[in-house]
Amino acid sequence: MAKVYNFSAGPAVLPHEVLATAQAELLDWHGSGMSVMEMSHRGKEFMEIIHEAEQDLRELLQVPAGYKVLFLQGGASQQFSMVPLNLAPANGVVDVLDTGHWSKLAIKEAKRYTHVNVVASSADRNYAYVPAPDTWQRSPEAAYFHYTSNETIGGLQYSDIPQLGDTPLVCDMSSDFLSREIDVSRFGLIYAGAQKNIGPSGLVVLIVREDLLGHAQPQTPTMLNYQIHADADSMYNTPATYPIYIAGLVFKWLKARGGIKGIQARNEEKAGLLYHAIDSSDGFYGSHIDAPFRSKMNVVFSLKDASLEEQFLSEAKKNGLVQLKGHRSVGGMRASIYNAMPIEGVKSLVHFMLDFARQHG
């Protein structure tokens, strides 16, 4: 089998141990004689899988009482509709912080269902920073405040948790979920697509404060109503059974490695190595993101000589370093170093980058 380090932004690398377990259990889960993919989602076997996954996630994040954990489909992009439909009246207003591509999409979709107040935007500098909270123009009537904690495409991360008083805080945490310690009690709703740090695509995980349920706009489709899914414990319809199973294995993998505190330390070490290589390259590589807001999950960088990009990618691939091409809307390079990326992969990339710079600088 070819040995590569996969820096894809998503679907992304999964822990080798998780894949090995899934392989061993593929045809027969725990002596059931069935693959998880062919189990009844209401059978005792799968009910054990989903309940254990939820319990492990609650333990990892220390989810307090009064919050529902939901395993839904549609990915994070569907939440751009579900959040305003469930949490905001049609004639109301919501606050949104604009820090990049995914923030913009959330704004665009929310405008279909309610009024949107963009409290601040960093578009003036190509989303290189997060506007300071004292510059935000908030609405006193906002049903909620929405922000994206990590912009996967632009490589910007907002690690602080906004202080909002009583306004419910909603966060798209798709690409840094489970990567660092957070206080869940500060949030009204957290949602995250699975294909970064949780598992395969096709699943989205929600953590929602129970008092925010039951207020959906009248026209909300049944399948987009949080209350329906909460009442059915994520089993209103057939859930994404196999992605939930893999997510459960990932949660156990995290618990075995020191939980969120342990993985955060490793993530900071990995990001530190990579950004040091960029910053110490005498300008051969560069990052346009202001240092305090550089993502520890998606390291976006460019080559001073853009004509070398294709050669960089080609030689990187020959060295077992794949999926480094930046998003088409940004260009350059992007190394996604999620939880499952081993530090050996980052060290290998750094070694290659330094060698490439010596040859072409």
C-alpha cells in the first residue's frame, strides 16, 4: 500500500487505528454477523453504537445538562438554512460576523428566512483578520449571533468565544470541532460537518441548548425542524449509520489520547512547526493571515514565485505529500492538519518545504 500523508481539507485523513478497527469489523460487528452498514438503525446493535457515541462526545466536551446532541444529515451547509428557520422569526433579525467564505454563505442563506445584520467584516483585507469586538455593530433585537470559528478555505481561525450577554451564540465549528478545549455552556448551538475531525462526510453533529428548541418558523419542513429530531433522539428517519459508527470510533480514539486537552497540545505543536517553516523561509513562503488569527487546522500559504507552484505540488506528491493545492478561490497551498494528521506528516512536509526552498530560493 502506498504510504502518503493526506493534507486534504475534507473529506480528510482519519486515524489509522480507526480505519483498522473499521476494517476488522466490516463484515461482522462484535459477533452480530452483520456489518454496521446493513444493520437496522432501530436494532439493539446500532442503538448501542449511537448511544455510546453520544456519551463519549458528551464526555469529551463536558457537555452540560440541558443540551441535546443530534446526529443529522445534510452537512454543515444545510445548517445555514436550519439555524435561521429554527432560531429566528421571519420578521426578526440575526447578527452574523463575516470572516470568510463560509460566513458569506451562512449570511446569504439566512437572508432567505430572516433579516441579517452583518456586525463586522474583514473583507476589506481579504479576510486576513477578525474585526475587534469593540467595532461590532450588533443589533439589540438579534435572535442569535452566528460566527464561523475556522474558515477552512481562507485559513483564518477565531479562537476567542464572543461575549454576548443573553444573545444565543451559534457557531459553525466544522473544521476545528474537537481540536481544542471549549466551554459548551457559552453556546446556544454548535454545529460541525463530520468530514474534518469527526468522520466521513454525510453527517453533521449538533449540540443545541434545549430552550432554543420548539420555536421553528411555521413553514419549516419537518426534516429541518430541530424539535422533531430532538424528540426522536436523531432517529426520526434513518440516520447516517456508518458515519455515526466511524465518529464513535474517532471519539474513543480521542479519549485514549488524553481527550481534547491532549489533542490540543499536539495540534499546537504541529501548527507551530509549519508556521515556523513559513516564517523562517526568508520570504520564499508567506501567509497573508495576521498571526493571531492563523488557523491551526488549515495552514494556507503561498510561494513568492507563483510559477513554482505546480512543481512544488508535483514534487511533494513524489515525496508522499498529497492534497496540498489551495482552494481555487484562494490559490497557493493549503495543508490541513486536523487531529488525525500525525506529527510525522507535518515534519515530513516541513522537511520537504525547506529542501524545496533551498533548491529554488
